[in-house]
Amino acid sequence: MSQPKPTRIGIVTISDRASQGIYADESGPAIRKVLDEIVTSPWEPLIRIIPDGIASVSECLATLADKEGCDLILTTGGTGPAPRDLTPEAVRAVVDRELPGFGEVMRRISFETVPTAILSRQLAGTRGACLIVTLPGKPGSIRTCLDAVFPAIPYCLDLIGAARLETDPARCCAFRPPA
């Protein structure tokens, strides 16, 4: 019996300065750390560090989804109100359908600790059989947001025809309705 193919997960840091090597990327590794703790099924990370901007982000996301076969893409950075924060616009340019509940939940959970969470423009959407979720740029906020939304991600992947993703129930109780 053959092993199932690993879930391909894109981890995309969106930052002008990190992409230029001005500072070390801490956000992408923060996503990877959370995934290492939560995901129990085989998975393969595809790591990218790219500059801010609609063209750079939308091109990277489309390539990861369409050519690299990612089932899930998690981005970090570019979701605030600053002029170069254009991640939401880039995501909207490539997704087939938005899933606004992801952003709503991430803002709500973040607002419990920081009032500036209302400035966040996180969102999620699907592109074919790929789910794209935008996360904040701070490593601590990444964990908070992933903890809040990850229970819905495996079932969403099931619904869109992506690879099956299993989680450690002690760390993340993924919801799937009874068969």
C-alpha cells in the first residue's frame, strides 16, 4: 500500500526588508513551528520570502497554488494599513472565493489582547483546491491566530479537494462533522 502524498504547505513571508536581507525573517519560522506542533500527517513546506506589493504577492501565491500544487498557503505580513501593506489586495486578485470568517475570527481573538487588532486586514480564500490564509507579521500573533482558526482548516481542505491534513488532538482539535 502506498503512502498518501504529503500535504504541500506554502509558508510565505511578505516583507520588503526581510526579502532584502535587512533583517532575519522570524515570522515564517514561527508558522513552521506551529505547524510542526499541530500537524501529524506527512507535510512538505514550501518556504518563500518575498517583497510587499500586489504583483509580487499575487504571482507567488498563484505559482504556489497552480504550479507547485500547494494545498494550503499561509502568509505572514502586509495586512495592516501602511501604504506597502497590500497582501489583502494581492490575495483578492488570485482567489476564486473569499472565506471572511477566517479574518473575523483572527481579529476577534487578537482584539482580546491588543486594541490595534481592528487595523488588521487578514482574510482567507480558495484558489482551486488550495486554501490561502493571511496571518499577521508578529510571531506571537501568528500563534494566537493559527490556534484560533486551525481547527477549521482540515475540513476546509477536505471540502475543496485538497490533500487530507491530520492534527494532534492534544494540540488542535480539528473539526470534521460525523460521517
